[in-house]
Amino acid sequence: MKTALITGASSGIGRDIARELSRRGWKLLLVARRKDRLEQLAKELGTPCRIYVCDVSREENCRWLYERTREQNVSFLVNAAGFGLFGDFLHTDLDREMEMIDVNIKAVHILTKLFLQDFVQKDTGCILNVASSAGFMAGPLLSTYYATKNYVVRLSEAIAEELRSMGSSVTISCLCPGPVDTEFNQHAGVSGFSVKALSSEAVAKQAVRQALAGKLLILPGFSVKMGTLASRLIPEKPLLRIVHGIQKGKAR
């Protein structure tokens, strides 16, 4: 039985990726801070599960998690933990931003590197990093969040090319959805999305299918594909004004 490790498994896309992999018969290592949520999910799933109550915002916890799970033959790593924070950069809470950088960037970086080294040695394995369509542009009023997702996208792309050039069978994918119906708004402090959000279940299904097929950038939904293309064609300053206007409409 194949084994997957999923961070951020207590809610949203991480939880629904766990459900999708369980339907496919995978053994799951579920990671999050909320023990009750993990226990509830593990009882629901029809395949073997182990839960790890772990705050990946701390570097030592990421290393602990790797050491505790490295002998369990993990072949699929899903870095789904992450959150956002809304507001003018001038006024957003610095400590909360540093925590976001630790979760959205440092944890992804550490776990990707440690598991990738094992995967390459065995010449098998798949990594799925959950980013966002925000990873292709700057985001006034969600500036730190957008910047962290840019990091995840570019890191994943660079690693993919390194793996290709060495002829490795290991793959890395980056999920870049637009608005998804999760707890993101509640935690980020925004009122809602200006366009209809995709269901977390649908995004998770597409993410798992395309990641296991080795696709690098996973862009769920036609509007996200078109929006990503438009972001590359529109000059930077007008694009910043457009994004700022969209984000301003989310203020509570």
C-alpha cells in the first residue's frame, strides 16, 4: 500500500486531498495542529491512517516530523498547510506575518528538501505543493500571502527542471487554484471572493489526478487559466491597480 504524508490535513484542500487519496487506497499520514479534527478525519477514512499533531511553523517540528515518518515509505508528500492575512502592509501584524512565512515558505522548503532527497535516492516519489493563482503576481492588501505563494511556485518550477535534467523519475507539482470554498476567508480576515469559488472537493480531485500524472502547474478552472494568462500580458502597474481594487472589495 502506498503512503502519503499531508500537512494541513485538518481542513480545506488538505483534508479533501486526504479523502481523495483514501478513495484511491493510499495509507495516510495526517498532519495538522488540531488533534480533534485529525481524529475525526481518520475515523471517517477507509484506509489506514496515522495522525501527527504538529505545528509546522516551527523549523524543529518540521525536522521532527520528517524523522518520525521517514521510515514509513512515504512516496507522496503534500504540502497543504498555509494561511493568509488581509490588510495594508503598513498595519498588518508583524508576528502573524512571520508565522505565515514560516508556514507558507519555510515548512514547504524544509519538507520538500528532506523528502525529495529520499525520493531521488529511490528514484520514485511525488511532491505536491499547494500554492495559489496568487503565486503569479503581486497582491496589494494580501501582500505577504501573495509573496509566499510566488516563492512556492518558483521553487517548485526550479526543482522540476532540475529533476528533468538529471533524468529522475521523481515529480513535483504545484497546485495554483483561484478562490476555493475553504476556511481561508475566516482566517485571512476577508468578507468573501468577488467571483464564485470552486469546491474544495473538486480542486482536490483534480490536484491528485494531475500530480500523480506528473503535471507541473495545476490550474483548476477555466477562469484561473485565463486569469493567469492575463496576468502575464497586462503591464505590471495597471495589473497592480486591478488586483488592489479586487482585494479592496473583500474588506469586512
